[in-house]
Amino acid sequence: MIVVSDSGPLISLMKAAKLDLLRELYGEIRIPEAVYAELTGNARYAEEAELIRSSSFVQVVAVGERKAVDILRRASGLDLSESEAIVYADDIKADILLMEEDAGRRIARAMGLRVRGSLGILLLGYDKGILSAQEVDAALDQMKAAHRRISDELYQYARDYVRR
């Protein structure tokens, strides 16, 4: 399975101490160079940068379609990392694109890409028996405490999902 990620889901999962869930679910995650730069180039995310650098299942990849990235950025207003993730996922026919940004998710879906965010990853981990309901709840609370953008509706949906 080929999985490409933008920075948002990686940050959310790191804040919830669940980055390794990606390895358990998918084996390997590919991130474009702009995503890597975003994750490792900000002093505010020093701990997260070290996690990314030391994660053997995170592979940094170059995006060959530079013109497509530039066109997508200019036409959509997406940032460089989101644009690279979408273009790369489309170019290599990725099975899943991990992305949080609403505008990016809409564009990716319109292009025929399958998109999943951090809550979807947690719920998949629950469905596969990797996470317990309590672990999902704790991860959700850690994401909220870290000010990750999770709507109240999605937060409640995820909590209800693991209690059904």
C-alpha cells in the first residue's frame, strides 16, 4: 500500500503519541520534501522534528512535477507542502493521502484520491484492534489539548464511534 502524507496528520499523531500507529497500519509513509522541511524546519516543533528524523518508516521523496505543484498552489491557495503531497500522491497513484486541511482534502478528492485524516487513522487503528477505546479517547484529548483543529462534531463522532 502506498501512503503519502502532508504534515497535519503527522503533527496530530505525534501530539497524541501515536505516530507509530502509521507504521502499524501502513508500514511505510512517504512525505514530500516540502512536508519534511515544514516538520523539521520550525524550532517550535523540535521534538516532532526529531521523531520524524528518527522514524525509519517515514521516507522523504522528491516531487518531480514541479510545474504541477506551482499551478496547484497558484490556482488553489494551498501551501507548498499540501500541494506537493497532492501532486505526488496523484503522480504515483497512491492508495491513500493523509491530509487535514479542508481545501486540500476537497481538491484531492476531486482528483480521485482517497483521503484520510488523523481521526480516520485513529478509528482505523481501533477497527483493526490496535487501539482500545480508551486509547482513542486519550489521543483525541491530547490532540485537543495541543490545539489541533478538530471540530466538536468530529471529536464527538470519534468518541461515539468507539463506544458503539
